[in-house]
Amino acid sequence: MILKKIKTEHTDEKTGLVVKRITTSEWETFNRKVAINNSMFSCEKKRLIYNKPLLSIPFQIHHIPFKRKRQTWDFEGFDESKAHAIKQKRLYLAFQQRSDKQWDSLTFTEAEGDFQDLATRGLTFVPYSIPKDSTLEAWKEELNYALFQRLYFMFIGRFSNDRIKRLSGKSNRETER
């Protein structure tokens, strides 16, 4: 699926409501629709067993939980969820579900690692988390580095983590900080 265009159709200054038209190679809709999340995906799997109809929703999200005991992100069910979204022709968005404490301690280096991890998993759209305490100047510095790197990786598909690190120059950049 290819994202072709996102156009703002209406903005309400009083309430802050923004309605956007989203056009992909498969469908067109407005952003007012809900998304299939991890729980609804479980329900849809059960409906498929009994040949029941699925919800007609163009978006599917996958919350990636953090396992505190192992200090790692839990990607269990990720591939199955992604395959389901592709089969249903849904726009698929996966992201790490952080606690308040994790958001408070997030750094650009950690955000970069999380981004690269997701970029190697064959996603069309890869989120980049921005630390809560970052300044506009810090983000601009990161953005200057990121413009080429992030956009490039969003479209190239799968690479090994080692190859991404070599291409991005991450190991050299980390030593400069």
C-alpha cells in the first residue's frame, strides 16, 4: 500500500478538530475513523475462525509492550498482526508503548535505536519518538541529521541492523557526542 496524499479538509479553531482526507493506493477515507488495536485484533482472529465478517476499518495499530523483567520490547504477535493488516488492506502503524517514566527518560540515542529496530521489520511507516524534554534547537540538530537518514530508511525495506548502522554512520556519530 502506498500513501499518496494527506489533505486537511477542515480545521475548527475553537475545538481544535482537524479532519484530514487520507488517500492511499488502496482506498480513501477521513481520519475520523477508529483503528484496530491489539485487543480488537484478537477479536477479529476469533471471528475469522467462524467465517464472520470483519470490521471495515482502514487503520490498524500495534502497541509493542515493554517487558520490565527482561528490559526489552515484546514483539510477540507483531508479524501476525502486520500480515493481518496487509491482508485487510489497512494502513499499519506499530509503536513502542512507553510508560510515563520511560517517556521522561527517553533520549535521542534511544529513540534512534527504536526507530532502526522498527525500520528493519519491513514497516511502511516507522514512528520516531521525540524525547519529552527536548528543545526545538536539539530537535533541529537531530532533524538535520535525520532528514536524509530517516526518509531513506522508510522506503528501502529491510536491512540488517549492522548494515543500517554502517549506512547511517551511527557508530561514528555516537562517539562525536
